[in-house]
Amino acid sequence: MIALCVDDEVLLLEALTSAVKASPDIHQVVAFEDEYDALEWVREHRPDMAFLDIQLHDLNGMELAEALRKVYPELPVVFCTGYREYAVDAFQMHASGYLTKPIREEAVQREIDHILSSAQAPPLLRAHCFGTFEVYANGMPLRFRRAKTKELLAYLIDRRGAKVSSRELCAILWEDNLDEKSAMNYLHQIASDLRRSLKDAGAGDVFVNRTHGYSVDASRIDCDYYRFLEGEERALRRFTGEYMSNYSWSEVTCAYLQSLAGVNL
């Protein structure tokens, strides 16, 4: 798991980072003294949790938490401070935890344990990728206003949570049949459509708007393709050599899955 740590005092940041690194659940700690540098990093990377000092330079920790959650709405945030009076404000904004300084390893581990125990959120979408692509929310087929909106979601699911640039999406979805300006405008329209469709289905957190691109939160999607890659026996049996056959760009992934399954067509 990746933890983000932010504190504008060097020695306190080092102490916080050391305490977080001591957890066996954390394999990487990314630390920043500047809150804007932290926010810029999060726009390109996804931490599993964040430990934020409440008193920072320009933004306070709560303002930074709000900005981080605009990128990742479900990001667990633990506030760190030497002032207990901030606790009420922290919990009013649904913080995952609250630590008082000096930060101790055992206190950090308690917060991590709490985050992990409450992190088992059920998937918001169920996607069928073997054969033709179909996606469901609450057991019902997800409705799309445009066919390209569905294809956008399919491609983002294919990329398994990785950021996909706007330029790449335009090339995939329109194969150079539109000029760049028209393709970009159309992409913004279908991205808006996708966001609206997911929000209407109660699955708005699945779609992530990144800097100059988009992704999905793959952890909120129950998908035969993902289960196959995890080695689930049932998913391995269900794959018969066809993958998202509605879309020509799926052939690369399909060939890869065939090689893993030993399917020769």
C-alpha cells in the first residue's frame, strides 16, 4: 500500500514518515513539505491513504483533504496535529482518523488497521468483458446516451485503472476519422455523459478525472477480465477466446488472454 504524508516542518515530516514506514502494511511512503506539490503528485498517482498535518503553509490540512478528495473521493485521510481542538472539525469532514503529536508507531498502526477494516467497500459496477462488453449497476444494465460513452468506459476498464490520456482516447475512439479539435470536444461530451450515467446509477466514484486524461477505480468494479488475471478458476473457465468483441481495439488484450489460457483460434 502507498501512503502520502504531508507536513511543512521537516523534522515532524521525518518523524511521521518513519512511523508510517514502520507499518508492515505500507510498502511505499511519499512525503511532501509543500501541500501543492502533494496535490500535483496525487493528480498523477493514487495513494491508498493520506496522513496530513492540519497546519500547513497556504492550505490547511482540511482544505488539502478536500482538494485530494476531489480527485479520489474515497481516499482515507488521517489528520496529524499537536492541537486536540481540531478533532471535532476533523471528524465533521469524515476523516478516517486523527493523530496527536508526537506521532507514535503504535498509534499510526491503529489508524491503518481501522482504515483496512473499513475499506472493504462492495463493487459499484459489474462488467462482463468476455464475449461482448456489458456493464451493470445494481443488477440492471447501465444506460448510456451515446454508444461512444459505453466504449469509453470499456476502454478504461480494459486499462485496469491506469490513466489514459485524452489524445490516446481520441485516437482509439475515432481512429483519426475526426480532426483533433473535434475529437477533443466530442471526448469531453462523452466523458460528461459517462460521469452522469454513473452518478445516476450510484456509481459516480468509479470514474476518475485525471490531469489531461481519465481512469476508472478498478477496485470498485467486479469484472470477469480482472478475475481471470487474478487466476480465479471460474473466470478461467468462462473465457472461450472472445473479449470485448464489440471493439476492434480489444484484439491486443484478447490475444494476450488467449496466450495465458492456451486458447488457439
